[in-house]
Amino acid sequence: MALVDLFCCNGGFSLGAHRAGFQVSAAYDLDPVLTSAFKANFKDTELKLGDISELSGDLIRQQVGKRITGVFGGPPCQGFSSIGRRDPMDPRRKLLRHFFRLVSELQPDFFIMENVKGLAYKTSRGELDDALALLDETYNLIGPLLLDAADFGAATRRTRLFVIGTHRNRADTITLSDINRQMRNPVTVEEAISDLVGARRIADHPNGLDRWRLTKAADEGSYAARMRAPSSIISSHRTIEHRPDVAQRFASVPQGGTDPIGRHPRLAWSGQCPTLRAGTGSDKGSYQAVRPIHPSKPRVITVREAARLQGFPDQHIFHPTTWHSFRMIGNSVSPVMAEALFTALAEKFDAADVSNLAA
């Protein structure tokens, strides 16, 4: 049996599946930059680059070589985003339908689809309903649900839309109660990143990533302790050098406030990070998303700090270029939330089935 990740990017969704005991056999995406570190993070998953709209269920079966047990993924959300244009002519909107077309062709035991909450708006909901109609009542559905990563123990407020389906003949229906049982108290910014303060720079990795050794201890059993590598070495923690006037301006912003010029929110140690956004690639104008300001430093957060807030462990590798790394994180499903959803799904299969799913 096998799971397939569609629109995998850097693997936040896949990471959650692995943490819940599943194995992802194959992952698909079009972007060679945003997937550039995928194989380093998931050595046992076959990465396939190409246009997902051109895939067929038969081709995926041929490439995987096993019956597909689960399909999951987040079709590009920019065409539905509440902060974007929601242009009905945006070609990326069509990929939503292709996701459900492939589910229909593969007939997995379950699927999970993630997107932005704008997909539930009146201007977009019809496209979601049309795509779901491709499943022809084969699946028991829950959703669309709006779920916040912070409610599952992440350190970021990140509301996303999910539709989850279980095959009528192969699994029990997943319910909102099943998902609610996975909820945890939100983690604060302090719990997530305060131990990164004071990290000491060491020799860069041969792959070009900057490396640092943590010098502060993390409380046993804490969020930070769970994120840390046994070596206490992290990567992608290079700070942004701001102009003196910008640094001075950032220093004057109170925790929880917003920089009046750049609109950068300042994180509060006692709160959660607002949604980390990806920005756009060169094909869409290379717009850089606004990054939050560190709670006690007059600078924006580093890639590693963003990764911790989103729920990526310190072993997870990103791109040597800061901008691409932030796009990887901003495009990802929080691994913390993904793990919760996959754990809820695993309960719908008996012990033997879960063992087979992870084999």
C-alpha cells in the first residue's frame, strides 16, 4: 500500500503523514526550486517533477507499483486566496479539479485536500462543489472545514480549509469529533523559538547552508525540545542585515504591534505568529511576503525561526537562499496540523491495516 503527495513543495504535508506512522511512496510537483530539498528530507519517497494536470491515475499506479491507499495535497491556492485577486481566469484554479480527478481515478482508501479559506467563498465554492462531484458519492466526506494550526499545538495562527474523504467500502467515516480529539493548546512564540537566541555560527555545510550550534538548553518535553536535533545543530538561521534606520524603526514597534511603514507585525513572546505567507515567484512578479519582526531583536525572523513557528523540526532542510526558503515555508501545510489529521484518519483503520499502510 502507498500514499501519494500531490503538490508536495518542501513536504510539510508529507512530514505530518510520516509522523502519524504512514509512508509516502511518491510525491509530485512542478516547481524544481521549491522541491529542491525534498529528497534530502524524504530519502525513501520518489519525487516526480511535472505538470500534475497531465498525470493520470494509471501513470501514478505504474510509477508507484502498488495500490494507492491515500492521496493528499494542497492544490495552488493563489487563485482562491482572500488577499489575492481571486481571478476566475487564473489557470492555477483548474488544478483543484485535477486533484479530485486523480482521486477519482486512483480510488484510494482516503484523501485529504488542503487550501485557503477563500475557496469556501461564494465566488469559489462552486468550483469546489464541481470538483467534488467527480467522486460520484464514492466517499464519505467531511468538510469543507476551516481549521487553525494553533488549535493543534502549532505556534502559528494559520487557518486553512480541508476536505477529507474515506472510501465508503473500506473505512469508517471520519467525524469532526475525531478531529477535535487531536486538538492541543497553542504553543507560544517563546516556547517555539526562544532557545534559538544566542546560537553560535559554525562552518557552513558543503551544500551551501549556513549552520549554527544552539547554546541554550530546552526544557525536557517542551515544544522546542521536540523540534531540536540530537546534535543541537541548526541550519538556515542567517539574519537579515537591515539599514540602521530600519532596525531603529523595528526596535520601536511594541510586541504585538505593527511597523507603520513596512506593515511588519512584531511577534509577542506570549502569543502566536500570524500566518506566514509565501510571496510569489518570478512568473508572478517576485513579490516578497511581509515577514514578522522578532520579539526582542530589531530584525525580521530567520528561516529557522519561521520553520519552528510553522512546525518543522530542526533536521528539516530548506534552500540556501533565504527568499526561496520562506516561500517553501509559506506554501506548506503546518506539519503539526498535518500529523493531527493523519492520526485521526489512522484511527479509522484497524491495527493490521495501519501496519500495512506504513509498510
